[in-house]
Amino acid sequence: MTLETLTFAATASSPRVRSDAEAGLLELAGESYPENSFEFFQPILAWVEDFLARDDRPLGVELRLTYLNTSSIKCMMDLLDAMEEAHLSGRAVSVTWFYDPENDRALDLAEEFREDLSLPFRIVPMPSEG
Amino acid sequence: MGDLDQIRRYLASEGILMSFNGPFRHSIIEELGKAVRRHLEAEAVRKSAMADVFTVFIEAAQNVAAYAAQGHWTGPERAQAETGVLVIGRRGDRYLVRCGNYVRSQDTPGLLARLDALAGMAPADLKALYKERLHAEVPPGALGAGLGLIRMARTASAPLSYSVAAEDAGLEFFSLTVTV
């Protein structure tokens, strides 16, 4: 059985999501303050857990999140904790977090995630959308 | 309703940039969120201040919505529970986000105790508590991670200010002011 591909379009309060099991890539981009974050993130977390359970291919996660509410932060931490566990057992996993360099808070948020993890975690400025 | 020009003058004299009084449903929070961003952009507010105002607005509004969405309300009470007041204002180089909503009288001691505990905490302790909650299990059925008030306290540049006023029929009106 092949892994389901996630493709969610962005809304005002939820990010665009795209998963590619072939490439071992998960991308999230946009705002994240859905009405029910746990419900929104559940299939994304399930996809990551399934991907990590299946074989031993690398997983890269690319995040371009402009805003996260606290329940989205909690869901993202759960997702990163699952990746951290895989990393500690020798799996190749990595995170690239793109942030708006004009917003100090965006960098603080990324760094607060990274300081709790030992997996490869790059924090990269993205050009502002104006 | 009073004279509209009088209301306008009052809002201007209080430094109020935006105000809303009505149901805090998700679709409305989304629209208000867009309005908050556009309004602050038009005022040429620095991006980090804008992010702080937006953070406090979202956390406060979603707290009201999540509280109202709990199952313990009867029909007419529920409409009242959803109703909230939101005011965003400027005072000097600071921004104030004020949010108010109805809370059942039996829920206010717990809410005030949580806020009192946060009020006495140094930034390092707030961060430690935030991290502890971030890695903890969320109880099944919870609509939030219990992080909203902690994040507001961490975002604020002054202690959170809050009060409750008795209303009729076992309800109290809770007001929260966050300065960023």
C-alpha cells in the first residue's frame, strides 16, 4: 500500500499542505490558527508517523509558516518530537524553517522549537511578501 | 444609542484603533484577524509589534470561542457566552489589546487563580512552564493546549491586567488587558 498524498489548499487560518512520499518531503506554508488545530494537524502527524514507520528513507520537512497559534505550536511540537525520536534511532530527518527576517518574533519562535531538538534544523530567512 | 459622533470622539480620545462587540465565531475571528493586520499595516506599525498584537488578539479571541463551544451552556446562555468585546488601542508607543466575555461564576475562581499565578512569574519561569505544557499530553477533547494565557503573559511588556464584574444569573463579565 502506498502512502496517501496530502494536498490541502491554504485558507485564511490554515496553511497549504503538500506531502510527497516519493521525494520524502512534507511542506506547510501559510497561516496556522485553525478553529480546531488538533483536528487539522491529525492527518499530517499521521502521515509523518506512517512515513517514518514504513522504510528507512530520509524525511525533509519545509515550513513557511507566517503565524502559529498556541494549539498549532503544540501540534507542530508533537510532529517534531516524532521526527526527533526517529532521528535518535538513526533515521535521516531534517527540518528547514523559513521565517520573515523583518519580524523578530518569527525568529524567536523558530529558535524555541530548535532548542528542544537535536535533529538537523535549519532556520532560513525568506524574502518578505511586502 | 448615543450620538455617533460622540462615540467616535470617545474612541479617538481613548486611542482606540479598532473595536468589536459581537459573537466570537471562527469565521469572524478570521475576518477580524485580517482587519487587525491591515489596520496595523496602514498605521506603519513595526512588524514585531504587529505580530505581538496579532498573537494576543488570536489567543484571546480563540479562548472566548473555545470556552463558548464547551457543552455546558443552555441555548440563550450560549449566545451570551459567544459574545465578546475586543478593543485594540495605542497608548504612547505601546499597544493595548483588551478582550472581555461572559464566564460562568463557578469558572471564575479557577481562571483568576491561573492568572494570579502567571502574574507572579518571572520571564524564565513563564518560559519553563510554557515548555513543560508544550511537551505534555493534551487531555482528550481539549480544544486548546492550555498555552494561550501563558503565551499572552510572555508576549506582554507589562503584567496582564484582569478583573471580573458580577452579572445576573450566575454569570460574570471577565475583562483582560494585555499591553504589548
